[in-house]
Amino acid sequence: MRTRWFAGVLLLLLAGCTGTSASEDGRVTLRFQSLAWQEESVEANKDLVREWNAAHPDVRIEYVQGSWDSVHDQLLTSFEGGEAPDVIHDASDDLADFAYGGYLADLTTLLPERLKSDIPQQSWETATFGDGVYGVPFLQEPRVLVANAEWLKGSGVRIPTPEHPWSWAEFRRITGQLSGDGRYGVAWPLKEPVSATLNLSLSAGGRLFHRGADGKVAIRFEKADETVPRTIHDQANTDHSASPTTLGSGGSDTLPGFFGGKYAMVPLGFSYRQQIAQQAPKGFRWRVLPAPAGADGLTQGVSPQTLSVAEDSPHKKEAAEFIDFLLRPRNMVRLALGDWMLPTGTEALKDPALRTAKDGWATGTALASHLRPAPAQSVRGYPEWKDKVATPAFQEYYSGAIGLGELRSRLEEDGNLVLARYQR
């Protein structure tokens, strides 16, 4: 009796460690940790979990609410403690350490061909580390210009479209035309300046990170890498067409000034449209414009949201089947609409709900084919470089405290010292 009791306790402990449980009748329970936070998005995720559970009595999904603010540390703790959820919602730029650390399952042979072929290769590259695929990229967010429609119309400036966008030089010139009398052509919210700068720099051909034949990465701040930061710097410090007070702000912080007629445009992630639609004063007219184009057109970097499976999960096949269910085209559209983002799936992108002019959906959808993996997607040591080197360097450059030469020196010299420690 004592032996049977001990064995039962041991089985319960093992089940708890994996985040998975199995009842005596063989039913499996998998934990799905979602980072959805907007009301529409949370409801879409919970609805899909309920639909799965109704149709799959032998594999029950337990919805677990996570948070973007703490997900990396929380997952690391749960991995090391053997308590990771089976199905993990995260972002592709957070996966590298978990993938290389052996915490995530390689999904290469677990996913159906339907899902593999529906998502473009450039999206799969964001979740590919070494020879394995460690996440399914399913939602992505281009950066766009959200503009005061009446202000632009009254100014007579050319309105850009995805087919005929502004160049970076034209964008700088137009923000100058729109400025004056205490009002600014643009408000750059650059509290987190690194990803915005690097992702938009792809349009000008900027790469910054260069991988050699030996697989090691070196930072080189070349001519193409200068286009975007110089534009922002000159708007703020030379033309005075960019508000200097918003350079240290987050995107949401700029909205009161935007609604109040202080800024003609704000570069924001695509999902900010939800806040704008909900918070804009009655009668305020706004529109979505594509980000400026450079030598490489409208290309920009993104780090899609992903769904992964824990390596420790004893039910990887069932977890992958649930991911496949979540990401059927119809369901992917529901998730995209809930988060006000773009789906990665080609079939989902065809849905008429994502191609309407209302709230700028059509403009965003037109940008989908131009999205590429963020430049630092697979660079080991990137988080430390970003926090300790790049963020303060870009902040000082944009504020006018240092020049372009000093920016280059710090990004390259200090940055390569950081990366070298991860590439020994």
C-alpha cells in the first residue's frame, strides 16, 4: 500500500513538472500560456480554446494568462523548474536563448504541410535557429505612419500610398513643411529606439549585423545604416520638425498630443490603431500611411509573435495539433482582428476583413510581402548589446548630445566587444 501511494505521488509530481496531466481514462490536459492582453484578443483566444475542447474531449486545453512585461524571466524560471506550459506564446526575438538552450521542441517534423506551406519562408526564418524551427510565427506588426487626415489634406502635400510611398528625403522635407507655430510634422516615440531604428533601416539597405563565413557576427555601421537615424536626428535637431520631447516617450504617450493637433504624424506599430480608434475625440479624422521607402523599397524588419512547444512536454504531437487548429486560416484571421495585427498566413491575408480601407487595414495588408526578419533575430548577445550599448547611444544621438561619428564608434567598438563574449 505504501509503495502504491509513493508511486502515485511520484506520478503526480512528474505530471506537474511538465505542465501536463493525464487522467485515468487517458484524457490529456495541456497548458497553453497566452500573452493576449487586449480585450478582443483575450476573448478570441479563449473562444478558440473552448471550441477545441468541445471538439476534442480526449485532449483538453487549459488557458493560462501570461504577460509580455515579464515573459522572458517567467519562462526561464519555469523551464529551469520543470514547470513550463506545453504551448508557449512569445515573440520570435525572445526565442534564441530558449532554442539554443534546449528548452523548446524542434517543430520541423511535428507541423502539418498545410501550415508549413501557408506561412512564407521569410516568416519561418524568424523562428529558425541552427537547423531547427522552434516557433510558429503567426502575427506580425509593420511600422506605419498614423496621420492627422485633415492636417495633411489642408497642407496640400502628396499623400503616399504603398504603391508610391515617400522616400526618406521626401518624408523629411514634408515634415518640415508641416511644422511651425509650436506644431510639429512628426513625433517620434523612441523610448525603445533600437528595434525601431534597425527595422526601418532595412528599407535603406541597412544591415548593421554581418555574419562571416565562420558564422561569427560583426557590427558595421555603414552608409546604408545612416539613412534612418540621420533623418530622425536632423528632424529633431536641425529642422525642428520633430518634437524633441517625445524622443523618450512610448507610443501611447504621443496620442494626447496627436489628438490635440500638436503633431501631424506619429510612426507607430500597426496595432496602435486600436487605441486610436477607441480614444480619438469625436470628429477626429486619421489615416494610416506606409513608412518611408529607401533603396530597398518598403522593406522593414519584424519580430512576429510565435507559438512554441516546450521540449519537456510529453505530448508534443497533441500540442502541435492544437497550434495547427489555432492557426487555420479562419482562426488566424480572428486572432489578427483581435490584436489589430497582420497574420503571417497567406490564406488569412486574403480575407476581406483585412483588406478594408477602414482603420487602415488595407494599407497594412499591402505591406505584408515587404516584411523580413528583424536584423538581430538570431544574434547571440543582442539583448545585452541593445540594453548596454545601442539604447543609450541612439538616445544620445537623437537628443543631439553626440554626433554620428561617436554613434558609429560606440555601436561598433563597444558593440563588438559585447558580441565577442557570446561567440568564443
